[in-house]
Amino acid sequence: MIEISTSSTSTTLTVAGDLDLAERDQFPEIAARVVGLRRQLVVIDMCRVTFMDSTGAAFLISLADAGRKRGGATVLRGADPRDLFVIEICGALDLFRIDADHRCESSVEQTDFRRPDGASAPA
């Protein structure tokens, strides 16, 4: 899921779940909306991304490239090192500013572990 919010100076995309080939059908519409908003700063909040493949990286790269062509900047906030690695392997890490100071909210959920027989396992 990708949510878009705006302020007078920036557009923020909040990504939750997987950013991969299975989600690619929504990328063109989202990219068109973001580019159409014409904000100088695009912030991509990746705190809740669970997985990103090269298709997801290509989507982010296209957003950053479009912003750079307009003289803007794209910031990755809360990106996991493995996600940054995917973008680096694609040769595009220099298109992004990395918000190294951001700390994601803790999204630790209590997990109810079950044994194969269905009984609760001790925590």
C-alpha cells in the first residue's frame, strides 16, 4: 500500500508492505500523481516496507529521476540497509538523499506463537 500526502513544499509517499513485481500495476498511476503535484521535495517513507525487489527499486528510481529533472530532490526515510543495497546495485543510490537521522516508530506487535498441535507456546 502506498499513501500520498502533500504539504505546500513536499510530497510524502508512505509505503507499507511489499514494493515489488506484484505491486507494479499501481506504480504508473502513483508516479503520475506525484509528478503532477510538482513539489520540489519528495519524501519516501519506507519504515513499513517489508520487501523490495528491483521492480520496486525501479519505481523509486523513476520518481527520483523525474524530481531531479525538475530541479527537485528525493529523500529516502527509514530505508532498511537491504533496500538501500538494492538501489545501490541498480547504480542509482546517488539519486537520493538518505535521511539517516530518522527513527521509525516501533511497530513491534505481540506475536502469539503456536506449536504445531495448536497450543500456545511460551513467550
